[in-house]
Amino acid sequence: MKKVFALVLSVILLAAALAGCKGKSTAKNDVDVITTNGKIVIGISDNKPMNYKDKGSDQWIGFDAELAAAAAEKLGVKAEFKIIDMNNKFIELNTRSVDCIWDGITIREEVEKEASVTNAYASNSQVAVVKSSLASKIKTVDNLKSQKELTVAVVTNSSGENVAKENGFNYISVGAQSDALACVNSGEVKAAIIDSTSAAALVGKGTNFKSLAATVVLSEEQYGVVCRKGSDLPKRLNSILEQLKDDGTMKALSDEYGVELIEN
């Protein structure tokens, strides 16, 4: 009798375990989970011209924000944007705090090691931003290196930081590209290394950093949407991005926000 009871109990426990596994969310069925939830949670930072809000508005706009919203519509769900600490982006993904990160993220080896990434959808470069009075003297990397007591500002764990390390620059790390520009503006450092797309939107006439200018290009790179490792979401987004490219959505956003698209 005890053997029969033990056998029945084992069958019940096995059935429960299988049922639990069947209902458990895994990276491989991210698209199904997103569809069921009726929304895709997108990790971002305040990062003009990719993701930002106009003064007095609660609506996220920008190249990435509007492209992500268009992609969500193709998925048949709503886009929900969530500000995250980009230093913890992989933790945010793995704990399912967000479904993806769509924030002008450079496709780098260290990113692809920790996550699954879509095909590149836009190109970018890292540029040195200096005070306008110095800009005419910075035409090459060697010009920049020749500056006395050179210290540059970069965003922590960014492509800009990688460039600073590769070139042997003395640097300080800050939390955002605007913070790096503020360091140049105040004279704390001589240059900031930031995204060219951001530099075009944040410095020069009509901006808060009108006395700064972008100079030499230090590296070329590409942007991708970052998803959980092994997720089925990148494949679906690749298809959707192709559709948005074909119907002119991406070209319109590129023209509006000055972001250079990948040409296939």
C-alpha cells in the first residue's frame, strides 16, 4: 500500500513540475509573453536625440523612442518606457524588469557575450567635443593627444570609455553624456568623448552647450536593440525593422533626428 501511495505521489509531483515548466517564462518565448502582457517594456535613459521628453511633456520622443513605439505597434502591443541604470542593463534584462534595451546601444563584443542583439539599425561614431575656441586645433587624434594636461570625460562603461582606454587618455567617468559635456563647459576637462548623434543634438548654437563643438572622430560603431540572451525577440524585431525601413518610417525619423541609418 505504501509503495502504491509513493508511486501516486511521484506521478502527482511530476505532473505538477511539468505544468510549472510549461507555464514558466523563458527567453525563448519572450515574444509570446510580451504579446500576452499586451506591452513591451523598454529600458532607456534620457538620451537626446534617441530618447527624451520635451519640457513640460510626459511623452517620450526621439529616434529610438518613436522607432520602438512603431515596432511595438507592429507587434500588436503598447510600448512602455522605463528609465534604467545602464550600468545594470544586463541585470535589468535577466530579472525581467525590462524586455529589451533600446537606447543607442553600441554593438560590442562584451554586449553580445551577455545578451542577444538585433541586426544593426543605425550607425554612429565616438567624437571628441571641446570648447569652440580649441576646435580648430583638433583635427586628428594626435592633435588631441598633444594637448597639455589632457583629461577627457566619458560615460561609465560606454564606448567613449573604451576609446579613452584604447588611446591611453587620462579620463574621468560620469553618469551621462550631458554630464561629460558639463565637465568640458566648466573647464574641469579639455574634452568629452561621446556619441556623434548626441553631440549633434546637444552642442552648438541653440543648445545648452553653445560654446562647445564636436571635432575628430575617434571610432566608428553601430547600434542594436539589446535583448535577453537566447531570446526570440531579436529575430522578430529584425523582421519588423525591415518593414519599418521599407515603409519609410525609419527614413522619416532619420531625417527628423539626424541619425544615420545602416545601408544594406
